[in-house]
Amino acid sequence: MFVKICGITNEDDALLAVAMGADALGFIFSVESKRHVSARTAREIVSRLPTDVVTVGVFRNADRQKVVDTVHDVGLRAAQLHGSESPEDSQWVRSMVPMTIKSFVAGEPALNNFATYGAELALVEGATPGSGEVFDWSAVADFPARNRLLLAGGLHPDNVGEAIRRVRPFGVDVATGVEESPGRKDARKVTAFIKAAKAAGDEVAAAAYSTDEPPPFDWWNE
């Protein structure tokens, strides 16, 4: 199970998350966010991380050239487009960076056209990004690209296992659910969240293999 801890603003939280088993860390560059981080700070943090960690820059309706420049300047491995970016802009960014994640609100029609964005992953959350509110998981029950789904929105240590077992996504994304305050992580919550997510992921994988059905996250290792 792929686990992304988002809203990283300092080195201590980044190293903690990685040590506990996080696969990816998100750095939010949108200035309106309470979890905003500067490119300089993100670059310093990224330089101290293991190279196999997927470092993600989160952008909301930013100029596409600025997105690409920031990804390369900071040394990130992915760009997350977290606004109303068009398929054309998303494809252009993807052609310039190693990997992209495109975010959608659960139930919005654009999600049905995920393939046209050229992104590796579709992050799906509730109507108010960053609110920590859970959406109705049945809204993604029929999403055809389940093996590209990064589930977000209102996840925390106590519900992430159930979310994974019900939705069977490729991965999960959390910010608010593991914080003590905006931009500051709670070590116990981070540890509990990652442990619960990994355990549920193993359970889903075991169940899939027992029925000869590939788990939703196999493609990542191809």
C-alpha cells in the first residue's frame, strides 16, 4: 500500500514519516494554504531524504511553466496538480517532469476522463480540499482506473484501514488526519496511520492473490 504524507513543512516531520514507512511526501506550494512551504525550505528537506522517497510538489492552478521549474529546482520526483488544470496543461506538465498526480473532487464528471490528463495517479477527495472531511467512498466504487487511485479526504489512523478494505485504492494520502496543528505532524498519529494503512494493504493483497485477482497496486512494481 502506497502511503503519502502531505503538507510537510519541516525536516523533522519528513524524516519521521520516512522512518515510519511513508512512500511519498507532499510539499504544498500554494501560498493560500496553511501548510505552504517555500521552494528553498522544500529543497533543503528533500536534499536530506532517501532517494527512493517520492517527493511531490502540490500546486493549485499555478502557471504550468512555474510548476515544472519548481519541480526541477527543488529536486522533486512528481507534481500534483490540485486545481482545475485542463487535460492539455496536465499533459504538458507530465511531458516535463518524471510523474504527475491529478486531483479530483469525488463525483465530479472530469474524473471519468482521468485518462486524458496523462497522469500516473488520480487523487480523489471531498468537495473542500484540506478540510479533513470524509466523502462517501461509494462515489469511487465504479472508478475504472482503481489501480491508479490515491484516496484522500478525512482519512486518519482510525478509518484508513476500513477505507482501504472498502475502496481498494492504489494508495492513500493524508495531511490533516496526522497533525497536531496545520503544518505540524503528530508523531503518534503518523506512526499509527502508516501502520494501519500498510496492514490493510497487505490484507487486501492477500485476499486478491487467494482469488487470482491482482491487487490494485501491482503496476507500481512493474
